[in-house]
Amino acid sequence: MDQMPSVSYSKDSASTIREHVHDSGGTSKRRSHNWSAGGLAALVFVCGFGALNLFWFLGSWPHDVLGLWDFRSATLGDGLLLPTAAAILVLGITNFQPATHERMVAGLCAAVGAAGGSLQQIALVADQRIVPNWTIPAPHTLNAPGIYHSVFLVGVCSLLSALFAQLIWRMRGERKHNPAHLQAVLPWRRCRSSFTKRVGIRTQQRTNSCRP
């Protein structure tokens, strides 16, 4: 019988294959993280700005009060800033390894964020001098879109507080166990390190030039 030809791999070939497999896995993870961030941003956009626009265009609202598109907090805030913030926080979190007790910390901060959002909405409804608008037709009164937006705001406050706390907690753990990776990830730390090196080099050059 004919013998199958033997195939031999050099060490360089094996190393190249391992690096290719590692790079492929890293690319796959990055794509997954990007999808997660984009998905959360889209969810925040749809539940916030998208839902409010459904209320606005499908309902009939007074013309003598401020409407949805009169508030930058609704258009710029709900439509752009909140989804962007959620995506940035998710991308930041995925740059670091999970830390111990991060779920507990995130849960506590989520509760604090929800409490803060609730207090803000309670203060808004309790304000006797508030100017009526399309979600608050009169002081101490919320209509359907007003109630929905209040619930949405409390939820977003809770979500962003939890994500921010998780990011800070992971960065804290990275600073303890892998400071080199933290410095590599944070752009301002790289800029500071580069600036410090340049200043040090220039100082050394001036010192050498001043020597006799």
C-alpha cells in the first residue's frame, strides 16, 4: 500500500498558526462586543426617543404648550447622548477582565441611580410653578407619555449608574493586577506617558548641552 506523505511543521509555522488563531479569536470577541454596545444603544434609542415620537405623532396634543421637539433633553439627550453613553460604557467594560464583587457593586449603584431618577421625577411633579408642556398638562399631573418617560428615565438612570460603576470597578481591579494593560487601554495615560518621556528627553538634552 502507498504510504501517506508525512507533513512536518517548523516552529515558526506553528507559532504563526497559533498567532493567527489568537488574532481570529480576538477579532471575533471585538465584533461581539461591538454588537453588544450597538444593540444596547439601539435599545435605549428605541425605548426613549423612538417611543416618545410614537406618542407625539400618533396622539393629538395642544399647540399652545411646548412639545417634544422643543426640548433638547428629549431630542439631543434621549436621541443621541443616552444611547452613546450606554455604548461607550459597554465598550469600556469589555476592555477589562471581570472583577470580584462587581455584580454587587453594580446592583447597589443601579439602586442609587433609580432612587436619584425617582426623586428628580417626584420633584418635577411636585413643582407648583412648572410650565405646562405636552407631557405635564398641569401641575402635579402626568399624562400617558409623561408617565412613560418618567419610568424610562428612572430605568436609564439605573442602567447607566450600574454600567459606570462596573467600568470603574473593573478599572480598579485592572490597576491592581494588570496596570500595564490599563495604561495601554486608556488614551490619556498613553498621552501623559509620551509627554513625560519627551519632557525628560528634552531636559536631558539641555543638561548635556550646558555641560562644559
